[in-house]
Amino acid sequence: MEPLGDKRFRFGEFELDCARRSLTREGNAIDLKAKSFDLLSILVANRGKILTKNELLDLVWPDQFVEENNLTVQISALRRALGDSTANPRFIATIPGKGYTFRAEVTEIGVPEVVIERKEVTRIVRHEETIEEIVEDDNATVPGGRLALPAATGNANLGWGYRWGPIAAIATAALLIAGVGAMLLAERFGWISSGTQQPLKLQRLTAFADVGVATVTPDGTIAVFSRLEPGGESLWLRDIETGGQQMIRQPDDINFIGLAVSPDGRYIYATTFAENRVNPRLIRLPLLGGAEEEIANIATGGAVSFSPTGDRIAFTESRSSLRQTHLYVSGPDGSDKRLISAGNDGERSFPNFSVNSVAWSPDGGTIAAAVVEKGERSESFIVIIDPVNGSERRLPGGGWDMIDHVTWFDSGTVAFVAYTLEPYAGQIWSISTATGQTVRLTNDLSSYSWLAAAGGKMVSVQRNPISEIAAARFDTKADTLTPRQLLKETGYIDTVAYASEGRIIYSSSSSGKREIWRMDRDGSERTQLTSGANLAFGISVSPRDGSIVFGASEQGRYRLRIADADGKYMRNLTDADDELFPRFSPDGEHVYFQSGLNDRVLRAMRFSFSGRTTAELYRGYAKFPIVSPDGGTVAFYFMDTNADGLWKIGLVPSGGGEIERKIDFPRSVESRRMAWHPNGEFIGQLFSEGVRIGLLLLPVDGGPAKEIRGLGTGTGTWFDWSPDGEELLISTTQNTSDIVVLNREQ
């Protein structure tokens, strides 16, 4: 099949984007399986031509023996997705005795604007540029559905016998040879700055666009990863050389927040989290799937790291009651647990949620760990710790806002993912433990997360966000809403809010930095209001004068800032550290906000403009406070450790006090994003079912909750109601996320 590169096609109300492998209908994404997308791309690219069944089988499944029924199934799936019919087809017509043809008028609309922007803003000097695409078949499965158990030596080799066809090889080679195409791909996939180290090359391993967490087996042959599917998160294996793959755990309503493989290659240690539970769970399951066992006495929020002999694991835990984070080592069954190092809240911490922030060295003598430290400014860096006596030394470098994924590339090199807020994107770095030389390995517009190394390879997850803002008429009696798209752009939109005169305030990274923007209610007249806002967490608009309060990053610290209604005259509202997620009171006299971030104990606070004073509302863990429309009550998230240990919403008087009422979640919720409806009768809470976003309506009087669906796909980042409560505004982000492999050149 000839590569379609960055081509985009429009037919009817549909748009097909080959670069992003997406199909949309009037701006709304339509889910397609990988083979269905390939088939549709071929039909559209050859519109008006009759393609025989054999031609389609050869193009969609090159060098594989596939029954004709598979083609029939995919054609039926496409017709359902397009709303097409066999009897009176608009798009795909069956030509009896011959094959199929795409009959609709098709317009090729060229390269999307965002790609042009990348060419303009990206100026990257690379010492060595090599890129290779090794993905051709996302649905390759294990012949017979069985695997041989890896030997206890850790020399796991699935031997799945899958091979790439000559058509794929020729297509890939042609794509790489093309000069301009190669440059675009180099920018798109984030090529390697090799420094003085041995050159590296980056390979795309998957094209699912929904990978969550990833690691690699100790011999570097098999990627272990989760996928964010409509039915929940599933667990998969993929052979790095052959591309063969197998699902080993069915989709489930949990989040994988850490993966590791034992040194003998036999077991996966998976850290999982159910949103309504206080503590994550560490489970052990065979590499090829099977009975699971929970590891007791370990409450880590990230991946564990094995010693080379496999008899010890290292991990971090958050101890909220002590206001500390701890680094532990223990046996792989949780026994003989021993504290190695501790960080005090507000001074120093170990990242501890959805991270692999500690890594045991190949010789077993030390542990590399990411640390966040607060001095005159907050910064992250790498320390090397002795697992016996806890002594440590800091590696040179630093200045990053966050480091959350760490691995040993070889015995003398630590690799890690480091983030900066401007722009907020994770890039892969390495540092020599002997010389302290730091090298940036990726330098692109993607963001990377998760990092594991073995056999001269590193595995990471590459993410590329697309965000949108949509609005829908709101009806409490409706089961489904139908949002209309107001804005869609590459990058992150984290916050959205209604402002005066029907305008909308939102955050956007489209300029390369997170700034505050404004647009009219119909999505027109988009205007950037701020420059250098260093926007971080949350926006709220004053009901009195339209001034804007927002969370901002200032030299590694997070503070509340305020600007006038046009984004001018920015200044600090408060001077304390880690204050974020502000919400104005209905009279505009107060700002409610969260104090604390990451591993700190979180508090609900209130700032009063009169007297410029700050007060704590509740003496306990409280996250993301919001105030009722009448100004009398504040709601926040808390963990009900005195009862069942589940996440709940607590209600306290707006002036502070003890919890007067509790609201239970009738279902699992993924994000901590809620808003009070203007009528004051219920609180809205976002939830997700796989990639689909819904809204949970929680009556404050304790009545039955209601679920409303249809708010879009991806991750719901923020929502707000119009002042009259008749319209719902929501921002969403879809991260196309796939595994990439970094190899040393041979």
C-alpha cells in the first residue's frame, strides 16, 4: 500500500486524517479499529476505482493468509461508522462479482495547519538523525494464541514468527528516502541528539494511539504495556523484533500506574489504582497472563524496581500522616521492608504517583532516584543512593520542574524523563554517573512518559495532544448531550470558564506557552490575553469586575496570580508556595483554593480581599475546593479514612469548620474535576468509560445520582456551566500515545 503520509480527505460530513489516523464527523471523533482505518484510507485514496477483494486483501493484510470473511467484516464496520447502507450506499458500494468502490466525491485538503506550524517553530540542531518506522500491523496476534514461557534465565524470546511483508518494507523505505518527508518525520518523531555518546535511533513500535503505561522485559525483547480501551485498561505484550502481540489481561475498570518485570522474566509487577480507593494495589501476575496475587504491605503509587538478583525491590510511598514521602526496599513479596530515605513535606519529596521514579543499578550497588527539592526555587534532579546505609550523592545538573521516570541505560548512564512547564512537555535525557555529563536525547514537540531500558534499548511512551472546547444545551432530564465544537487545536487546553458578556476564558498552549485566551460564545474572535502568565493550575473569573485569578509557576513554585479582565496588570495574589485551583466566591469577595501539590498534604483555603487574609477551611486532607452558588457551603474531595477509606465529597460551611455532609460516588471517577450547578441543587463530576466522557450529577441533599453521557472522547480536563445553568462548556484532550524504542546504532 502506498504511504498516504500527511494527506487529509473530506467527503460529505466526514474528514479523514491519515497522519493522525483519525476519522471525524463534523469535528467529532469516530472510533475505528486499525484495519478498518487502513481499509477506508485505501478506498478513499482510490475513489472511483473498483478494487477487487484480492487487491484489498493484499493491501490491508500484506503477506498474510486472511480469509475473505475478514474483509467483509471490516466493510460492514465501515458502513456502520459512516451511517452507510448496502441497498443505497452513499460511500462504499459493492460491485457484484468484482469488489468495492468508494463512490462519494472526495476533496484532498492537504497538510493540516499544525504541521506547518511545527516547521516554523521547530529549530533543532541534531548531530545524528536516523528514523525508522517499524509499525505495519497493529492487529498481529500470536499464531494459535499461545506463547512459550520464558526461561528462568530471563532470556525470554516469544518466537512468534511474525514477519513484515515486502510491501511494508518498500513503503517504509520510500517514505524515508523522501527528503522533505524525512525531515517532517524527524521533527514529528523527535529525533535524537547524540552528544558524545554512541548514536541512537528512534523506532515507533505501536500505532494504537491509546497506550498508557509501558516497560520492557530484562532481555529487551518484549514490551509490556497497557491500553486505554473503551471497556477499560487492558494489558498487552509485543515482541519488539517481530511485532507479534498478545493481550494478557482483559480491559478492566482500573488504572495501571506502574509496570515492572522480574529479572527472571517470569512475572509482571503491576501497580493499579481504582479512583475511589485510598491506596493503590501492587499485583503480581505471570508474564503470559494468569492468576494474580496481591503483594501486601506495599502501598506505592508507582512502578517498583528490581535488584539484578531479583531478591529485592525498591519503591516510594507517600505518608500523608507524617507529611513525608519515603523510599523503601523490601523483598519482592513485601517482606523485610526497610526505610532507606525520607523527604519532608515542603522541603523534599520523591515523586510517587503514576511514575517509575527509582531504578536499581545493573550492578546492584546503588539506586537512582528522582527528587523534588524546595529551596529558593523548586527543582528536580537525580540522586544516587546506597540501598544499605541510605547515603546519597546528587548528580550534577538540575533546574527541571519535574523528573518522574528513571532508568539505567547502562552501568554508567542514567536516563530520565524531565519536564519543564514552558512548554509543559517531557523530554528524555541521560547523565553519566562518572562525569556528570548531561545529554538531551529527544528534542521535539512530543511529550514522553515512562522509561525502561534493557539489552541496549530504551522503551518510552510518546504522547501528542489534541484538545478541543465544546458546548451543549444542558437538561437534567437528558441521558445524552450533543456538544457542538467551538475550538480544536494541537496542544493542551486545561481550563475553561464562562466570563462576562457571554465570552469564554480558556487556557491554551498553542503559542508554545500556556497562556490565557478569550473567545466569543460561538468560538469566534479568539484573542490571547496574556504573555508570560506561566499558567499552571486553574482559572476563575470574578463575577464583579471580570478579573482573572489563576495558578501560575514562578521559579519552580506555584502561586496564585491575578490580572484584569483583559489579561493586563498581572501580579501575585498570594505569596505562599503551592497554591492552585482558585475559585471566586459568588460575591467576588473571596477566592477558594487548594494549598499543596504532588506529595504534600492538601488543604482547602480561602483568601479574602478585605484585609488580604488567608484562612484554612478544614483541618484535614482536602482537595479542589469549590463554593456553592449562594456562597454558604464549600465542597472538596477527601479520603474518608474514618469510615470506608474511599474518596468522597465533603461539605463544610464557607467560613470553615467540620464536615457536615458527605457525598458518595456511585461509580468510579477518573479525574478530580467538579463544579456546582448554578441552581445549587447538585454538583457535577466528570467520569469516563474507557475513552468516552460523561457527567455525574450528585444531589447535595443525598438523593440518587444521575449519569449523562455524550460529552466527547479522550480526557475531560475542565467544565463549567453558563450563569443561567442552561449550557455546559467542556474542554477535552485526546493524547495519541504509542510506544517508541530508542536503540544504539550497530
